[in-house]
Amino acid sequence: MSKVRFYCALLLAALVPSARAENLWQYDSAGGIISNVVDQGYVWNVPVTWSPATGALTVKGGIVLTSAPEGETAGELDLRGVTIRAGENDEPVAVTSLSTAAAFLSGKTNVKALFADSVKTVGARSFRNNKVIQDLRLAGEQINFVYDYYNMAGGCTELTNAVLDCPMTSISSGFFGGCSKLSVDIATIVGKDFKSIGDQAFLDTKVYGRLECTNLTYIGASAFCGTKLQEVELHGPVTSLPTSPSNNGGVFQSCTSLTNIWLDFPLTFIGKAAFSGCTALVCDIATLLLPSVRTVDYGAFQDCYQIYGSAVVTNLSAIPNRSFKGCGISELIVTGTVKTIGGDAWENAMGYMAKLTNLVLNCPGFQAFNEYALYAPTTTKRLASILIGSTNAVVIQGYAFYNQSALQSVRFHGPAPTLESLNNLVKYVPSRGSSDAKQTTIYASKHQEGWRSDTILDAVTEEERALWIAANPLENPSNLRGVLKRDASQASKAWIVHAGSPFDKKVNTLLLVR
């Protein structure tokens, strides 16, 4: 017996001390019904098929509860240790196995708890959308859960407890999805030896505790969205945290109790909103954004403001809106085919990153920072350094770096942006009148295409040169190439400084500078 099953068995014993020592049912062979009067005065009439030769009992639909106490419409159906009496003089016959037909309690309203042991088969959608059942406990040496296009117990909105005391290595899509009151330790259902967890398996439940699997091969979209998990450790050959086609949540989205996660996967794809809203998650981004990742989808790390560290992503193809918005990482280094970063004030890719200090985009095809690409509210002004390596003259639209008043160093390895783009870079850095403004220095090679044009430079006065030399005592004074005015008052400026670039010698060579 596995540890999970052993634990479930202890739960079964501890939580149900009232299990009947003798659970005797009368069999009506003509009607194919077993009947029982339970202690509370309920009378159950349960349609079945029964084989006296094997003891196999199959419960069918159409269960009837009668003689219930006044005001009661549902009762506890106890099918553990069932004994059937066929005729007054027959000896009791112990049922050795119990199976349930498809949809036998789907949507029904007269069973608030079901207990059964010796179970071998559970039919497809047996409990689906049952709005009354609160407690479900099934035990068996090896239960076969039959699946079809619907889930097994999804939508049981009153279900608070579930015990599956059987060896399991997988759980199907939507198994408990939408059971909004289900509150059990995840380890009592999902064991370490699980191989597969289906889409929406625990969507919007209150399962809690530590999820651990040692060799997981599949985890589905929205599998744990909205749950109360506290720790996650997963190992195995999983390559994707898939995006939900119905947009009902990322794999771990809104797991607000999740504090620690470790993924030992060869991940290449992090789907939409995979970790969005995990506000209590404290971990190094390197444990999630693995070097193998090629795609980060919309909102993947949105509002994970306690995630920390440096993210190094190779061969990334895009940075979609909200993918890092509000994330707590301090450094983002990207290589690949990313072409643009942008959005608007709310739908931006990297806005509200309160702890980001360094950004490197070593992407030969990079084209533009669109409006609000790195928009910062007034409380977040830490971005100090940017390096851009591109074969294009990068376009910088207005408000792209709005309120990033800590920005001190911008290095371009590639053709010069237009004067309009450079003005947009510094025009809102900082917003006019900010007292904590830092002087921005733009580094580029005087040999690169466009940088030798006098149209992007103003002559440097001796006073300005002296100010720059005083602020940058380790720099070569002759490297100061010009001054870029960034507001109508001419009160604040950006320095244009010559710095060597790999593009001087070979345009197609990029250098990653950290």
C-alpha cells in the first residue's frame, strides 16, 4: 500500500467512526432493487444488478430516498461492507466488489454523502454537477475511473471532503474542477508517483498543502488555478505549462497561498497566466524561467511581485503584454527574435516592475519600444541600465520609459535611433520637475551608422563638458560626443558618449554585456 493510500485509509478510519458494522440490505429480485432502513429513519431504494455467484454489485441510477425526517431531502448513502439478504431464510452475502454506472449521481439531489469500499469501477461523470453531495469516500484495491467527454465530479459545489483510498497515478481533466468548497490536503489525492494531472483537475477548489510528484509527464491547463496550495515540487519530462483554450486560468494562476515552488522540468513553453497572481510566491525566477524556455505567454508572471533574481532567457520569440508586469525580478536578459515591447498603460508587457534595475535585449531583429513599454508609476523608479543589441535603428515611442527617473545608462549596439526616438527616450525620464532625476547617458559608437550625424547632437559647451567630467571621473573626456536636450526649458539633458561596439567591425556580431 502506498503512503498516499495508507494516509487516506487512516483518514477513512478517523473521519467515519460511525461506519456500520453490519450493513444489511434486502434484495428484491423482481424489481432489481436493494432496500435499507438506516438509523436516522431513512429508507433507501437503490436500483442494482447483482451476481450472487461473484458478489459483484452494480449501482444504477434512480436512487430513491423515502421516509426522511421532516425538512430533510438528502441523506448519507453508506455502501461499505454491504450484505444482501435474498428472501427471509437466506444467509447474508458479502459484496466483494462494487461498481457505479455512468452518471448515476450526476445532478441528483437526494444523496449528501456516499461511502463505498471494494470499488472496482466508477462510471463516467458519476457525480458531475451534483449540487448536494458534501462527502465522497471511495476505497478499492484498484479503481478504474471511466472517462468520457465530461468530468467525474466537477461542479459539485457543496463537496467539502473527498477521500480516494486507492492506488492512482493519474487524474483526468476536470476531475474535481469547480468543486469550490472542496478543502482537503492535496497529498491525500495526488501522490508522489503521479504521472499525469489533467486540465482543470482541481480548478477553483480549496485543496491545500504540498504538491509533490517525482516523475510527472503531463500537467494540464488550469490544473490548480485558484487553489490554496502552499508548496509545489515537481520533477519529470514536462515541456509545457499549457494555455487554457477557454481562458479560465493558468496552471497555477491565483494560487495566493503558494509560497514556494520548484520545477525540475525541461520547459520550453510557459502558458498564459501560468503564475499570474501568485502574490505570496517567494522564489528565484531562475527556478521557473528555465534556460530551455522559448515562449512566455501573456501574463505569465504578472503580479508575482515577490519573485526575485535575474532572468536569463535564450531564444525568446516575444514578450507579450503583461508577461512580466508587476514581477519582482531585478534583471532581465533576453536573447532571441523578440521584435517589440509595448502595449498601453494597463496592457503593457513590463510595466510596474518595481525592482527591475537592468534590462538587456540582445535581439538582432529588435525594432521598437512601443508606448508604455516600461511605464512606471511614481513609486517605481529603479531601472538604471539598458543595453540594446539590434541590427535595426530602434524606434522608441512616447511614454515608453515614462517616470523611469533612475535611468542612467542606455547602450545601443547598432544603428542610431532617430532624433525623435532619442528625444522620446529621455523626454519622460524623469517626468518634468522630479527631484530624484538622474542624468541619463546614452552610449554608442561614433563609427556606427547614424551616430556621426550632427543632427542628433548639440555642441558641447565647456561648462557642460566640465559637469560631465566631474560626474564621470573615470571616463575619457574625449568620449563625450554631444548633448541631447530633452525638454523645452533646456534644463535637463542627456549625454551622448562614444563607446566601442561590436558593430564597428562586424555588423552581424552581437555582444551580451552584463
